[in-house]
Amino acid sequence: MTLYPKLITDALATVVYAGTKKNLIESEMLADQPQIDGMKVKIVLIFPRETDPFLKSTVKAAEAAIHYHVSKDVEVTIETEFKSAPRPEVGKLLPDVKNIIAVSSGKGGVGKSTVSANLAIALAKLGYKVGLLDTDIFGSSMPKMFGVEDARPYAVKVDDRQLIEPVEKYGVKMLSIGFFVSPDTATLWRGAMATSALKQLIADANWGELDYFILDTPPGTSDIHLTLLQTLSITGAVIVSTPQKVALADARKGIDMYSNDKVNVPILGLVENMAWFTPAELPENKYYIFGKDGCKDLAKEMGVPLLAQIPIVQSICENGDAGTPAATNVDSITGQSFINLAQAVVTVTNLRNKEKPKTKIVEIENS
């Protein structure tokens, strides 16, 4: 006797799956064409989940149908696979995350990622559950800043879904595209690829319960920002700038991106980074090498809080490169500055939640 696929599929079409009240073929439970080797047949059946109550009985019925309708001499092997539950729709993502904070800057080089990393660690030190997403697809820096460049996130099964388990360090759950690409190779992706990867890091990761979810966004205003605004209900934005006039001009653009009528994400406040230089040997001295109080003046002009003024000290750069951000040492000048920033963010976030409605996800038509 010669076996061929239609003999097998016709036999399987006589088996009704109790979960759908339809036969196995109509229920699209056959993963691929039957594999035939002489009188040996291997098929793969797809079930909704591992705990399917009809799994064993269906497998037995499928084997019996092949023996009855084809030949009792057929050696049948049946393997099972399981559907992953669908990704939740936009608007229902991250149900256990209380506050989503976007840390942004109008331009690069103002220390936004440094502020993001240290803010996340400082919030964790204050006892909050914190997640940090490095959304800078083309210039990810968080793996290095946290000293976890060699980490490779793995998948875990949660409620019938395979989810990426974030890397955890300093009490912060963190993910970055940097974990999935070579650190020595440029990421040459079109916008659609970048936004797809970003959505995966948001929706297909096991973030769990968080008090604060910090988004370290790329410089400027781009597809990535638009994707975040169209995917998540962002509680508020923290704008980072240096006191320089050129940086302040770009900070205004960052403020406008979130506060314009189409977006309406509240500005929680400004952070003046590199506010002054203090040499280690002269801790009382302040040298205003990028100008004085520029961000403070802008905050006053825009009617938003100045959340912190972070000084430059050599250890900020050294600690970032070494994977030990300044906030890990609360006894240092900068470590205490970031603790103060975290406390300010908690205060303004609580006030925002008390006085303003939840941010709506942005619906923008692409023209």
C-alpha cells in the first residue's frame, strides 16, 4: 500500500474537535502536510493551549481514525504544538503599570540617557517597582550603562504567551534593542522595522506590575516618538536640557511635541543637566561652563516645574561607562541629586494624576 497526504487528511477530517465542534481540518489544527516515510506517518496538531481538556482524547481519536480509514498497519506519530495567546490590543497593553514617564530631549548630547538610567535606579531605591525601556533603536546605551552588555534576555511563558523576560539590575527591569543586535554593527533598519521592534519590546515583554515605567526616548522628534504616543497612554514627559541656548531652543520643540493639541501629554517638568561643573578637589566650587540657570529660566517661562539641576562631575561619565550609574551611590553629590529628582518626579506625577484625566492614546493619521 502506498500512503499519500490526502489519505491522511481525509481520515483526520472525520475527527471532530470538541473545542470548536468542527473536524480537525476545518479547525485548522493540522500544522503542516503529513510527513510520510513508507508506512510511517507523522503529523503535528495545534491546540489552543497546553492545558486543553480535549488534547488527549483528540490525539487518540486522530490516531484511531488513521488506523480505521487508512490502515491498521500505519505507524502513527502525533506531535502537539500550542497557539500563543494574541498580543493585547492597543489600549490594553501594560495593565499593571501605573505610570509611564517619557524622558526626552530636543537634541542629542544633553545626557538624557544618563538621566533616564539614574532616575530609574533612584526610584527603585525609594522603594518603587520600576521598569526602563531603551527606545533609542539606533543608539541604544542602556546595556553598557547598567553593565549588562553580555546579557541575553530569554522567553518565559505567561498566560499562554511567550514573553521576553527583562534584564533586572539595581532593582530596575530593563530592556533594550542593544541586547538583540551586535554592539559593533550599525543598525540599518527602515522606520517600519524599528517601530515593529519597539512594539515587541513593549507588548511582548514580561513587565508585570510597575509603579513607574521609564521610556528613554531618542533625541529629537521621530517615528519612535510617534509610535510610543500611538501605543501607550503616557502619564507625562520629563524634558532634559543643558543651560546652553542652543539646547534650550531644542528643548522647546520637545515640550511642544508633547503639549500640542494633537498629543496632550502633560509636561511633568524640566531637568537641567550639566548645570555646573564641580571639581572633586573643590566640592564647594561651581563653574557654569554651559551658562547659568538657562533651564531654570525656561521652566519659569513655560510654566512647568524645574525638577532638578544636575551638576557635572567626572564620576558621572566614569560610572556610566563602568556600568555603575551615579544613583547607585546615594552618598555622592550626584547620587543625592538623582534621589532628589526621583522624589520630585513622584510628587509631580501624583499631582498630575490627581488634577488631570488619564492621557489618551494619540490617533494620528499618516498622510
